[in-house]
Amino acid sequence: VWYLASALLFIILIELLFGRRIQTAVSVVADNNNILRSIGYGFLFFILVPIAIILALITLIGIPLGLLMIVFFVVLIMLSSVITSVVLANWINVNYYHNRKMWRQIWTAFALFIILRLILLIPVVGWLLIAAAVFLAFGILLVSIQNGVRNNRTIPVT
């Protein structure tokens, strides 16, 4: 019960703080149909960030940055299922509802979080499906950031 309550609390916080930004990111990917590219970027993110952390820890100047990156990366991994459920809920909203109602997003994300937890119980296949969903969610965010940098614009924060 406490696990679900804390997940709901994090979903509400993420939606309140970053909801519009995530919806903008999802709409960029939904418009371009970059699903496989997003999964690839998410996969590369989870491979290259630990390598960057190790390289930072090797240098004397980079040790504080490396330690900080470790903390952020561990927190990101711990919240990955919550972030994934929020991004996928936004994707569902952009593709099927076309309007932003915050509480619908929150309850959809919470239902997706529970579904992701249930899928995780399936041996081997469940882990692969969850990994693909997490790679997709983080890849969506990374593709959106890349498109914003390439077009020399920022994603609006509202």
C-alpha cells in the first residue's frame, strides 16, 4: 500500500512540475513517429551515462561530478517506472484525447504504473518489455531535447 501511495505521490509531483514539458516532448515524437529511434536513444542513454560516470571518476577533477552523476543516475533508475508511466500516459493523451486534463493524466499514469509492475512479474519477457518501455520513455525525452537543440529553440515550460 505504501509503495503504491508513494508512486502516486511521485506521479503527481512529476505531472505538476514537468507535465507540460513532457506533453510537448511526447507530441514531438508522436508527430514524427520516432518510436524505434526513441527506444535506441533510451538504450544508448542507459549505456553511455555509466561510461561517462566512470570516465569522470577516473580524473581527479571529475570525482565530485562523477559522484553527483552517480546519485542522479541512481535516483533516475529508482524513479524510472514512475517516469515511464507518466511519459506513456502523456503519449496516450496526445494520441487519443488531444486535450490535457491533469487528473486524467495522473490516474492513467498510476494505472500504467500498476500494469508495468504486473508485467514485471512475468519472467524474462516481463523484464524485456519493461526495459523497452523505459528505453522508449527516456528516448522520447532525449529526442525532444535533441530536436529543441537542433532547431535552436527550447521546450516551453508552463
